[in-house]
Amino acid sequence: MKKVGIIMGSDSDLPIVKKATDMLSTLDIPFEVHVYSAHRTPVEASEFAKNARERGFGVLIAAAGMAAHLAGAIAANTTLPVIGIPCKGGMMDGLDALLSTVQMPTGIPVATVALNGAANAALLAAQIIAVEDADLAAKLDAKRKSDAAVVLEKDKGILD
Ligand code: RP5
């Protein structure tokens, strides 16, 4: 199975990223996690992205806050799909990170999830890998059904 690469701009992003690693672990998807910053360690970030395909990654996830250029910087160096997680915090409480992550110029796409949307980033990565993996696709279908069952259970007699 292809691996998921997760890069965060700072170790301070780890509590958010943990939701992605938990989800990938639950789905038995192999992953690697790194702290590489677009600003503080730009060489390491770009080298990781450049080598990711030949190292067996199928999708990359990049989480960053503030001037969150990380997902774009990763996407600039690979044609693997890149998912950006804008992280809350800083003076604008995440609006800065959201716009920095989502507003990519034509030609270098980043699939941006919600602020702190690490679980959805992992699920989207899983869905991308599942395009070529029937077992994983079945697992995702089963998860959708069990998630729906939890909601329907709460619906039962909600105002009784
Ligand atoms: C970004 O700046 C990081 O992704 C983090 O969200 C934010 C603050 O980083 P630290 O100052 O906590 O290292 O680059």
C-alpha cells in the first residue's frame, strides 16, 4: 500500500496532526511524520517532496499555521496529491493560515481542508489511496456506515 507523508511546520502543530495519525492508524495505512518548515528548513521540506514518489508515498499532508506556505511549497516540488491543513492560532486565529493554504496559483493545486481539519485530511488521503485499493475502499465504506449508525442512534427519541 502507498504511504501517506505528513509534514508539519512546527512541533507545536503536533496536537492537531495527531488526529490525522490516529485516523491513519485506525485504517491501517502506513505513514511517516516530519517537522519541516517552508521558512525555517526550506531545503529539507523541498527535498522530502521531491523524493516522496520514489520513496513509496501516494499522498502528502502538510499542516501549518500563520503564514502557512508549507502545503504550497511541498506541492511545488511534487505531482503527488497534496492536502493542506491550515492550523488555528496566531494573530488572526487561523484565517491567515486558511488563506495562505487555499489560495494557490493555477498549476500548483493544494486540496485544503477546514481549519485544524486533520481527521478529514487523513480520510481524504485514505480515499485517494483507495482509488487503487479495493480493501481500503471497503474499509472506508464500512466506516461511513458505522458513523451513520452512531448518528441515527442519537436521533432515536432525541426530544423524548
Ligand atoms: C508555523 O508557525 C507552524 O506551522 C506553526 O503553526 C506556527 C508557529 O510555529 P512555532 O513558533 O510554534 O514553531 O510555521
